[in-house]
Amino acid sequence: MTPRTLTRATVAGLAAVALFGSAACGSGFDDSGKDTKQSSGPANLQIMIGSSGDAETKAVQDAAAKWASSSGNSATVTPAQDLTQQLGQALAGGTPPDVFYVDATRFADYASVGALEPYGDKVSNKDDFYESLRSTFTYDGKLYCAPKDFSTLALEINTDLWAKAGLTDADVPTTWDQLTAASQKIKAKGMVALALGDTRDRIGAFMVQNGGWLMSKDGKQPTADTPENVEALEYVKTLLTSGYAKFPKQLDAGWSGEAFGKGKAVMTIEGNWIKGALQNDFPNVKYKVVPLPAGPKGQGTLSFTQCWGIAAKSQYKEQAIKFVEAMTAGDQQIAFAKAFGVMPSRQSVRDQYTSEFPADTPFIEGAAYGQGPVNAPKMDSVLRDLEAGLQGLASGDPKAILGNFDKNAKAALGG
């Protein structure tokens, strides 16, 4: 679930989505599947997932088989090689799977052309899903789909290097000023304080901590060029130009977690996926996780999530909703958490989750103040341009970077 830099496969996937978007205009997607004949008998659900690995694939297949057995239906779970590309092609071709993972970054593209069934209000106890996640999957005032699970960003601290810098628990930063103070002490010891990803999916957290964000809550208006966002980027620029923070490429690493694992930085800002990465690649690193330091306007983090999408053209919508309800039941979400490390999207099992995984508490607490991704269609090129600007932030003009985003976003949205 961690956003990374674009790969060839990702670019191909984006191309497929672009093709899907243009094809959808004349393919009947905008009728939201109203003409699709529904079957009330036993369903043969086709389910496509973007799996993180064998553990996730097996867990979902086992859960689907259990539901099928108890309900009298059948369910086939297919892990996609490239979910964005394969799903985009299936939707464009008019033969989509009944149920599928929808990443928050792709949601608005699919919802805006009528490819998704807006079933969210039909799910039992929908208010049990964290509000920030429900907001992410709401388009034009409708909750389209049930959040599957989520991740947030937190601050990871290498405890050995922290002590080597002469710092104690009393120095753990809870504000920007304290982050600066700790970074000064770390740099004085000849170390890099913070490995920071050079994307909106990391730097954007500072905007949220200062009361800003890139888009309005309804996804209709760009809101990047504001005093709050400018101040946030100015602060990040100061971290970079002072040598307190460095981007992964400056530390000869592919991502911040790798730089942190190699001991090239004392702290990093990453999501709960870093736990598995460090266990696999750097098992000897001792570290702790704490909430991100609050900014002038309070706590803020970024939230990454997926939902269970149901195709508007599915002939098994009612059965698909029942399947999703089974997959998002509290006990099933806990089972998924144990199987492949995701955080449940239902608030009712939060205490059970933190009891099982106490070290992840700072991540799950972020649900209360997390900001989801840009929730608007046709934004791929706009966001890529923003990424380029952020990568040059150390020598760039924050106000110009943000103003450019607003201009490009307005053009993409037809404003």
C-alpha cells in the first residue's frame, strides 16, 4: 500500500486508465449499471485483488471460500499482476470482475464515469468505518464503497542512533520546533536526522499539520496556494537546506525505509508497511514508532486506503454487497490484520487491534487526524508535475510550486 515512484508497469496502468476514461464516455458507464440485469440466484462472484504477496492472497481466498460455502454462492479470487492496468482494461471492455480492490488514488477516476456501484449506504453499520476513510470514498455526496483497511504515516526513530546523538525520550519531538531542535543535535554529531520521501505522499503531511491541503474536501477546487501550505513547504525546505533532512536518493537509497534500515538517518517518516520491510531486510535495526510531530495547527498525517469496489455492470450486486459485508466484518478484519499486517477500517475493533499490535498504536491513532489522497479525477499529470516540483524543493519556490499545482488542477477539472 505504500506509494512509490512510477515504474513502467505503473505508467502502463495509468495509460490503461486513460483509455478506460475516454472509452467510458460512450460505453454506458454513466448509467451506473441501471440496465444490467440482476440475478437473485446463487452468484458466481469474480473478485480481483491487488495482493501484497502470498499471505494476502491466501487469506482473501480462504475468507472468500468460507463466505461462499456458508452462503451457497461461489467466489473466485484472482490476484492481479498489475491491478490498475488489468482492472482498467476490464472496465473499459465491459467485462469487469464483480468485486475488486479500488485504491483511493484511483477511486475518483472510476466513480466519475459511473463504473462503480454506489452501495456504501447499504452496508451494515457504515458509520463504524473511520470518518476519514468514508470521506475518501465519497464522491458527489455518495459513499460508494466500504473501506477495506488503511495505513497512516508516523515517525520512526532508530533508538541506537538516537542514544548515540545524546538524545533521550525527553527529546522525542512532538512539535515542529522540537523536531528542529533534535535535528540540530543529531547533525552536530555528524549524522542525518531525517530520511524524507520526496513526494506529496510524505511532504504533504506537513501541509495537513499546518491546516492546509491540496484540494477542497469535496474534490472540486484546488487549494494548494494558501499561506498555510506555503509555510509548511518553507519549513520542509529549511529542513532540507539545513542538512537536517535528506531525500532517499541523497542517501543512496530507493526509499526512506531503506535509508533508515541502513542507518543513514536517525529518523524517517513512513507508514506501517515499514515494519515488514525492516523485518525482512534489516532485522537487527532497533526502532520505535511515535506520532508525527504536530504543526502550528495541530496533529496531521496522511492516510492510504483501499475499498471493496463493486462493478456497476455486475449482475450480482446484492450478493456482492453481502460478500463485502463479510470481508469487512470486525472479526474478519482482525484475521486479515494477523495474516498480512493491515489495519482494520472499523473503529469497533480498534482496541482489539492495538491489544494484538501495541507497537502500531501511533499508526492507528492517525485515523483521527489523517488526510486521504487527492480525491478528484484526471489528476495524474497534475500530480506528477507537483512531484517534480517537490523534488526540487531545496532550491525551489514553495509558492510557485503550489501555484502551479492550482493552475494545472483547475485546467484538468475544467475550471
